[in-house]
Amino acid sequence: MINLVRFGVSIEADLLRGFDRFNRQKGFVNRSQGLRDVLRSLLDEDRVQDDSTASLGVLTLVYDHHKRDLEDRLTTIQHDHHHSIITTTHVHIDHDNCLEVILLRGRAGALRKIASDISSLKGIQHSKFQLTSAEHMCLRSRISSARRISRPASA
Ligand code: NI
């Protein structure tokens, strides 16, 4: 059972009006629900700042597939990091443009590096990377064991 705790908060009236507006837009039924959502997001953002945090990543890319060598380089990088990549979805948006969404699992620092290496490839028109902490999920042990398996047998 969830252990709920009540506490009092004093804030400026303007700030509270803004928070109430935010809650209405989000469809939250009360301030408690809105505050829990805001706190979870804030704590999650903070956790993934630590490079060692077990995390899930979503990398969204838009690019022109006619750009020389780009698809080859994208494929090579993804093969280099196949332990960290869960899946990749590719959509042909129109004659020229592609949307690719890459889902990743691993330590926050390693995923940031992979996302940065991919996003900085010449020809990528748009990229967005989102990280979510997986520390509280069973994925934490799977990420740890994946790291163990990836070590050379002689080590
Ligand atoms: Ni395509």
C-alpha cells in the first residue's frame, strides 16, 4: 500500500494560479495529483544527470536519405552499440525525408554519448533525445547484467 503523507505549502498567489492553470490543462483532478507529476518529472530529470543512472532513451531523428553515406554511418554506429539499442523504427515521411526513432537502454552517460555521436552526423536535419530513469524498474538489474555479459571472456 502506498504510504501517503500530507504537508502544508506556502507559495505566492500568482504562482498558485499558474499551477492551477497547469493542472487544468493537464487534466489533473486536484493539486496533489499535479504536484506529484511535477515532482516525479523533476526528480527524474535530476537522476539522469548522473552518468551511472540506469536509463531508457528515445532518440528521434529526421534526415534526407539522399545525403551521401548517411544511412551507412547510421547503421554502423547502431551496430557498434547493439547492446544498448532495443529497437529502431524507420518511417519514410515523403520522397526525400525519413523519420527514425531509436530506443535505448543503458547508463545515462553512455546513452548520451551514443545520442550525441548519432545526432552530430552530417545530414541529420533534426534530432531530439529524451532520457528517463529506470533505476526504480527491474530494468536496472538487466542493464547491470548486460554490462557483465559484454566484458571479454578473458577478463
Ligand atoms: Ni526512409
